[in-house]
Amino acid sequence: MHTGAGRAAWPTGPKGREAVMAQYRIRPYKDGDYKAVRDIFAEGIMEQSSAAFMHLLTSPWTALLLPSLFFLVLVASGSILLALLPVAIVLAVAWVYVRSFSTDYVQLALRTDLRDIRGTYLGAADSCLWVAEADGAVVGLVAAVQPQDPAERGTALELKRMSVRQASRGQGIARALSRTVLQFAQERGYRAVVLSTSVVQRAAQQLYEHLGFQRVATKSPSLLTRLLHLYIIHYHYDIPAVPQPRWVCPSTSCPRGREIVMAQYRIRPYEDGDYEAVRTIFADGIHEVAPAMWSELLKSLKTHLFLLGLFLVGLAASGSILLALLPIAVILVVAWRSMKSIGTDYVQLALRTDLRDIRSTYLGATNTCLWVAEASGAVVGLVAAVQPQDPTERGTVLELKRLSVRQAYRGRGIARALSRTVLQFAQEHGYRAVMLETSVVQRAAQQLYERLGFRLVATECPSLLARLLQFYILHYRLDIPAAP
């Protein structure tokens, strides 16, 4: 059986007890899975409509087109209302197109390969469709087929139709499904696995790159999608000749129905030997925030408008494109250095305070603890539970803090398991709620917390500089149900 490394049962008992992982399994498609497979695939594609529309709104072309259109009509008509009308029409048309693009793609798939799933995926040579099953329900799927490019047939397989139900994400299921395809291809002597995904599927891109896929091409299906900045990204994975130990097969035969056993991890309290690993993992995680902040800033409509206005003012004042670009370059350099300094200062503060004497801070105080996630004998993640800074909440609320997982181990459900460990700890000690803070750019963390049941209760900006850089702190809270 496939051992799920994500949807952890909350541990019971004292601080020292290890969390026990819940299980799921990956198996070949059965006829009874027909409706679930089609529904999961369709839901996954339709979710991309909103992501594609937001991607469109943050593209440079949009940032230039919409303000230009607004100002042109404003100058011509002298009416703000009339100037807003064509902008609204353009946005409405763009949304309808983006939505129809997803709908058409779903309908095409349901009329073709997903109409006769058994004939398409289980009836052809070296092809298969697997489902992930948890609690008796199908929660994900993936397929392996011959690639469309005739030049790759016989040497490569294509990973296709990857999708996991939204409520089951963050448990490592997508990673396990992907590895099932890699193992399937390796056993049959293929040298590579190829796949395609869209530019808006950021989580999928991160997963594939963590697994070792290399981006080999970026294409746009049409001129319109090129204008809308909607691209298809092609990935390629070279299969090693020697089987890797992380893929453990339970038998010597290689039937299509084999279940893949994944390596396990465990969550345990901090030990003194974890000191350097804990500090390093935390620092590495925070330093990743600066590039994310930079990316968010560059994609912001406010940034586009500000830089465009600055350029036009500079151009009008100097008559030189070079001189008009100079203040923009200076501002971008200052913004980048400011973002880096925010992360660096935060790390240094933590290393000088609570992470300087971890044992005293987290294991010496009442109702506090720091846990680590351990895989293959190495510490790969951490989380802490502490008393909140607000005195009015102490005694009734615990704070989840310092959650971080090594980049190479993300997507396996470790962060979810660490978070649930804190929730269980708080529940066992009679607390009514757990609170936490994260930044506006940490999208994966926000999604994780919201799936666990946390709700956003406040948004604050720590300083004027952070406000200018559009860097906000989000406050989340989860009310704990009474223990049975």
C-alpha cells in the first residue's frame, strides 16, 4: 500500500509522542471510478480560470493597455464613466474567453480520451491510468500514454491528466502519482518522461521541478493566448538507468497493478543534535521570501502604473529615454535591497532570540514545544507552539510559529502534518484556539492554513517601507473543537 506522508492523524499523549501518518493508496483505474475521474479532472481544469484571469491582470501588456485605453477615452470624452466603460468591456470579454478556454478543453477531453478510459489507457500498450484512493474515495488521478510527438514514441512516455481534489492537496498525493508514472516508465525501459502544464499552474510547476523535471520549451497555442500571456510549459525528465532506492517495489514482478510504497517520515520533539539543522532550515525558508516579494511587486498593477508614470514624467522633463529610465533603475535596485534586508533582519533577530537557546525557549516553558520532521535520518522541517505575545490571549490561545520545510521535501504533506501536531497539542492542553502569522507572498502557506480550517482575521503592515513595497502580514486563527 502507498503510505501517505501528509494527512497526519493528530498525535495523542505527551510531547514526546510521534505523529502517526494516515494512509492512502495508488491503484490502477477500475470501471467504478469513471464518474469520479471525469469529475476530478473537470474541476481541476475549471479552477484554472480564476488563476488565468489573475495572471492576465498582472501581465505587462494589461498594465499598459488598460490605463492607456482609459486615458485615451477620458481625453476624448471628458467623462470618467465613459472612460471606464471600454475597460470594463475588455475585462468582461477577457474573462469570458479565459473561462471558455477552460470549458472547451474540458469538453474536448471528456469527448475523447476520458470518454472511453479503459480503451484509451488500459487497452493500449505501455499506457495506464491510476487513481489515488483515500477513505474509500477516489481523490486523484494520473495517466501514462505514448507522447504525441512521433519522434519520442518508444523512448519516452507522457505524464498526463494529473489532478487531485482540492480538499486532498498538500498530502503528497500528486508527488506519489507522478512517481508512479516515473516507475512505470522505468520498468518498461523508457529513457524519459515528458509532460505539459500551463503557466498559471504554479504548484504543478514546483512539484515537477522538485521531482527533477527540466523545463525544455514554452509555447503559446495561438496569437490570442500569446497576447494574453497564457503559455504551455513543456517538461522533460531523464530516467536513471539504475532504479532509485526511494521507489520501493513490494514484489519482483512488474504488473500494471503494483502499488508503490513511499518512504515515511516522522514528527518528534526537538533534540539538542537538531540545533544547526533547525536554524538552517528556518533561515533558508525566510530568505526565499525576498524573491517572492520581488516577483509580487513587479507583477503589481500599482507598480506598473507608478513606473510608467515616472518614465513619462522623466521623458517629458528630459527628452531622453536613457535619463527617463535612470530613476526607474535606481528605484528597482533600492526596492530589491530593501526586500533582502527585511528577510535578513528577520532571520538575524530570530537567531539572536528564540532560536539561540531553543531548548529553554520551547521545551523549558509551560505548554510550549518545538517539533521536527525527520526523513531518512535527517531533519527536514520544524514547527513550534508558544504562548502568544498578546497577554489577553495567553491561557486560551497558542501560537503556531517557525513552520518551515526544506525545499526538496515540500509537496509531501510534511507542513500539514507539522501544523496538525500543533493543533493536537493545543487541544490536549485545553486551549480554545491556535493563531499564526504569515506574509502576503507566502501563497502556499496561506492555502495550507485555509485548508486546515484557519480563517484570516487581520492584515497589518509592519512599517511604512513594507507598505510601499506592498508587504503585509496576515493573521490567521483556528477555533479548536472541544476534545471528546
